[in-house]
Amino acid sequence: MDSITSILTPIHREGHRWVLIFAAVTVVLFLIWNPLGWIGVILTLWCVYFFRDPDRVTPSREGLVISPADGVVNMITEASPPEELGLGDMTRTRVSIFMNVFNCHVNRSPVAGKVKRVAYRPGLFLNADLDKASDANERNSLLIERADGEQIVVVQIAGLVARRIVCDVREGHDLAAGERFGIIRFGSRLDVYLPQGAVPLVAVGQTAIAGETVLADSISVEPHHL
């Protein structure tokens, strides 16, 4: 039942046009040659699956930083936030989550807070699994400030296949933790720059679920074991 529910979910509004395009091409392919039409059916079903937008249950305790994307944690490193945000060169712990073409690509806010900056920068379309994609690729950066004054940066990064970053929020927007704020198509990455001193609670290779997986706890007094 759970597997059926995971498939039969609403699709993001960004997907409506693409599903119609795939379906129209499928009709044409059937007219050309029947086997091609069935290939079109499979691709149309994949398109519906790609743009799925399931509900998620987000942990609500203060201090938690939640995954903004479905995918695999492919890097945890120290890096400076994107320069266009104007935060200087001081490094923070950066957790990178790679989304392949089968992951849900709806992006969610890692924390509750106010959007202080939104900065888009055009760039290349390198494989988003590469470290240099953080600097070279097309990206859209959000600076979110929590009620306690801590600032978290989340960056949407276009990948090898992706050609469209969608961000639905503007500066001054109040976000709830786990709230949808955008989508990327069709294969990409999200970087989260944690608050100073926050230690990741995930490991490289771990699968993350947007709006549910806890990436870090910035106010925990429990000792971390690395």
C-alpha cells in the first residue's frame, strides 16, 4: 500500500506542461510506429513520477536542520557560502545532496525562518556530483535567518541534465521548516551551509528525504561522535 501511495501522489505544477508535451509526443510516436509509442508511454509515466510532490512529515524541534532534497549525501566539506550572498570568506560545514533523475526534485526549506537574500547566478551545467559544480554551475542561493538569529544557506545547483531552476520565494518571505520553496529539473544538487559550530548528523552515502531527514542539530548539548 505504501509503495502505491508513493507513486499515486500529486505532481508539482511545473510538471503539468512537461507531462502534456510527453503525452503529445507519445501520440505522434504511435502514429509513426506502434513500438515507439509504447516507449513514449514509458517516458510519459517517468515524467509523471519525476514531478511527483508527496507530503512529508517534518520534525519540528528547534535547532534542527532538515534535508531540503531527496537524494544521496555525496559530500560533507568546509566551504565558503556563495559570494553573491555577501557573507564573506569564512567557511562553514557544507552538506551536499545529489538528486538523480529518479529522485523527487521538489525542494523544501531546511529550517523555519525569514528569507533574507535570494541570489541567482548563471553558470555551466557540469555533472552536479562533482565538487566544482558548487562554484561553476548555474545556481540559486537562499539565505534564511531563524528566529534566534542563526543563518542557514541553501543553494539550488543545476546539473548535467538540468536546465531550469525554479524558486517560488522572494526576500522577506517567511518559511516553515519543510515548506516547499522550489524545484529543479532534471537532475541536480542542493548544498546546505550549516550554522557555525553545527556538526552533521548524516554521513556521505546516506540517503536523505526532503523535509524529514535531520542533517544537523545546531543547539544540541549532546556530545557528537565522529
